Amino acid sequence: MSINIYQDKYWKELYQLRVHVNYLEIYMERSERMDKTINIFLAITSSSSICGWAIWNKFGFIWGMIIAVSQLINAIKYFLPYRDRMKSLNKIVRDFDELLVFFEMRWFDVSEGKLTEEEINNLQFEIRKKKLESLKKHLGASSLPVKDKYFCMAKDNANAYINNFYSMEE
Amino acid sequence: MADKEKAIKPIPNPKRGKPKDFSEKSLPPVDNTPPAPPVKPPKKEK
């Protein structure tokens, strides 16, 4: 049976939400990893026992460079976006996950013909409205730079999910 | 005094306060949506 235009729009909105949830999760994970890497690097360079290793007598210049970089990072650490981004993304991902569960559950009503076109349309715009509210609330004045690599990964994950749960193959 | 107040008055920035479009700036739109599974037609309006 051919799909109604409003049901199709709802399906596309739902798929987009799935991709965005995946995208934000990857974004959060990478930001966490970056923050952790910076902290580990700073911990190593500030460790007095590592400073005392005899090997640095041979490679004094390299150690000097490492120390210079670590001091530079220490100075600008609180201006790097990763930390704030991690906090915001954590809250957005939580909101979006809840939205996904709720609106994916409503897909049953949409696909089983239990709702009118107007109701489906309202539901679709409710997804958009709630996403926007969450982004405004948690991102504040900042925005997320688009990462194409994460986005491709998010789409692949979403396709695998759709294939698993909504595949038309018998 | 009046000159001093005038001097520290901030220059209005037309960009400041402009609402951001978060949906487009932060989350890229998705294309190539896989086809939807079979559906029943929507309920008729009364």
C-alpha cells in the first residue's frame, strides 16, 4: 500500500531524529575522549617522577617541547570547548533519547491508520518543536560545529537500526 | 561627566541578540531516508 504524504513526512522526521541521536552520542563520546586525553597528557607532564627519568637527559630538547606544550594547554584549557560541550551534549542526548522512545512508539499509531492526517502532522511538528527547545535550553549561545565524519557514522548506525527493526524483508 | 558616560556607552551590535537557528546550525539535515515499512491509510477526518 502506498504511503500517505503525512505518514511519509513523519517517517522521515523519525529517521532524522534517530540519526541526530546517534550523531550527538558520537559527538559526546569524542568530546569526552578529547577531554580525557588532554587531562592524561597534563597529568603525565606534571608528574615529578616522570620528569626525573634519566632518559630526559638524552632528549632534553624533546622534553622541553613537551613541557612548553603542556603549559600552553594548561593556560588555555578552560577556554577549550570540549568541557562545556560535553555537559551540554549529555543533557541534549538524554532529552533526545526520551523523544525517540516516545515518538517511535507513536509510529505504531501513525502506521496502523489510527490517526488522522492532521494528528500525524501535529505529531511531526511536535518532534521538531521539542528538539529545538532542548537545543536552545542546553546549548545556550553556542552551536556545534558540523562534523561530517560523525554524521556519516550516525547514518550508518541508523540504517543498521532501521534494518533490524523495520526491515520489509520476510 | 556627560562626556564620560557617552564614552563608555557600548556600541550597539546588530548581530547581538539575533536568535540563532539551532536546528540548522547544530544538526545537519538528513537525506536519503530509507523507505518506510508498509502502512495503513490514515483515519478519515469526521
